[in-house]
Amino acid sequence: MTDDWKTRTALVHGGTARSQWGEVSEAIFLTQGFVYASAEAAQARFIEAGPDEFIYARYGNPTVAMFEKRIAMIEGAEDGFATASGMAAVSGALTSMLKAGDHLVAARALFGSCLYVLSEVLTRFGVEVTFVDGTDLNQWHEAIRSDTTAVFFETIANPTLEVIDIEAVAKLAHAHNALVVMDNVFATPVFSRAISQGADVVVYSATKHIDGQGRALGGVILGTKEFIRGTVEPYMKHTGGSMSPFTAWIMLKGLETIDLRVRAQAATALALIEALQDHPKLTRAIYPGHPSHPQHDLTIHLMGNGGTVVALDLGGQAEAFHFINALKIVLISNNLGDTKSIVTHPATTTHQRLPEAQRERLGITAGLVRLSLGIEDTDDLIADIRQALDAV
């Protein structure tokens, strides 16, 4: 492994550790424990395990370690800890660093489960949480205090596709020694430059683009070696949110093709928005990679691309449902980042637990649908979506 590999090479080879058999595909070490040569060797390992020594699958595993090293290499992070799901990564990153009396500032436009963790779980244990409009730097400036421990936001908000100025928020946070924690799912590891732009901790749901084929739940927390091994690992290994070896192997296979998949999906997303921008059945067509998006310039500066997801507003729930039900290729589900195109109605699924007033405030209207573009033929997808719109 070399430091000058380009992304696609690193996605295929990064972090690989072969056994004595010299296997081509990464080995799956399906074991919960490890054997020691002697009682003295067991004692020594529990005192301090070496870089290629393992104790228990909750603590670490050779297959999981390969995934952690590879994704950290791509993200530009020093280290990573793989988790059982994306929400295990979000809750693990935040809960491991926060304690009663700490102050967290977060963007209010978040995935429903993230909002639950912040507003229900953390506050229950004495963490003060302040929500702001993530696109308004003045609100960040006013909310971040000298005793603020961390800030948290999604790079691109789910599902309204607002974009947060990572560099500006990081500058405000670091002025008060607060950590910058980001959910980077919509940016993807391919387009992300979050670490170099000021993020201290980056969280992914590996269930999305990293697997990319709807097979397994997973997540990962990325940051400095000190934070990952000193703060995250002790918390995660005792609370049980670790990734399984088989899941790690699936994620390694997903990383091999993520660059090819995500770039194709993003190209389709842009082509779709260009084709539908002035469609009479739409009240809004949202894509950060299109010049019509109010934060298009910021998006290109931060990521160089608008990602794989678009949002369409058909004006009302009846129209949205009619559109969704008329689709022939696009599947109705609540996942995203898959090779298969997926449509979601956030107001009645992923964000349905939010009060209506809060959904309206966030722009999650009854007519809004989220489209995660897959790798099907672009013309076929545009034709399918056009015919569904015509049926409304």
C-alpha cells in the first residue's frame, strides 16, 4: 500500500491484509474470539494488543479492520471504527464524547432518527441541545458558546437537500474548541473532502452508498486515532454496537465499485433535473448540483458534485402518491444510495414522527418526494419519471 494511490486504486486495494494462504478476495474471519499461545500471552494482549492482534469481535476483527483502514484511507482520516448500523455510528460518536452538562449545537434539518437521538436521548441524560437553521451562519455564531462541546449536522440535509458550509461552521466551532461532527451520507466518501475542510469526526451509514446494493446494515465513525481508539472504541466495545465480520466483507466489496456507481448515479441525477426543471406538474425540483439550487456554488466548492439524490415537490400528498404509484422502474422504499432507483415520501415515512409544523418549517411538505437515483439507464429512468408525472 502506498500513499500516492488514486481513489479507485485505494478503493480496491487499501487496507488489505492477506493470510498465509494469499487469497485474492479479502478473507472473512467469522470468529467471535481468538486463541492465545499461553496464559501469559493472553495477559499481555489484554494489557495492550498489537496492531494485528485481536481479543474479541466486539473489540475488533481482521475483516472489520480491513474495512476500517480502507474507508479511513479514502476519507483522509487517521482511523475508523465500524458499527452495526448508520445510527449506531451517529449515536456512538455523540454519546461517547458527550456527558451531562455538555452543550451541543445542531442543524435542525436532520434525518428523523438523528433528531430523536439529539432531542430525546441526549437531553434525557443531561446534554443541552440547541437547534439552528444550518444554512444561516449567524445562527451558528449566536448558538456556539465558550462551553459548547460539539456541533453536528448533515453535509446535505435529508430530504430537503440543503447544504451546510462545512468550512465556515468549522471555523466558528473551532474558535471555541468545539468538535465538528458530520453525517456525510449524501456527500458519499467519493465526493467528500470533509476532513480537509474542517470536520473532526465524519459518520457514514454504510448501508447506503458504501454497500450500495441493499444487502446489509452498517456504519462507520472516522476521525483521529486518539478520538477513535481513546473515546469511541471503549464506548462501542462495551455497549455492543460493533460491525460483524460478514458485514465488513460486504462493505469491502461495495467499496471496490463505489466510485464507479456514485459517479454514474450523480450524472443521472443531474440529467434528470435538467430534463424536469420546468415540468408543469412540479412546484419544486431540487438538486444541489444544478445551477437552480441556491447553494449550487457552495456545493461544487465543497464536493465538486451534487450527489445521487434529488427531491421533487408535486404540491400535495395525493399528487405525490399518484406519482409514486405510477412509477414502473423506480422502487418504493426508504433506503437510498442503492444501485436500484428508489422513491420515498418523507412526510409519511422517514420523517412522519415529526410534528406537521416542524416538517413544514424544514420544507418537508406533503408533496415532497425523495428520489435516490440508481445505475439503471438514464434515458429509461427519465422516461419512467416523465410518464409518472404525466399520470398525476
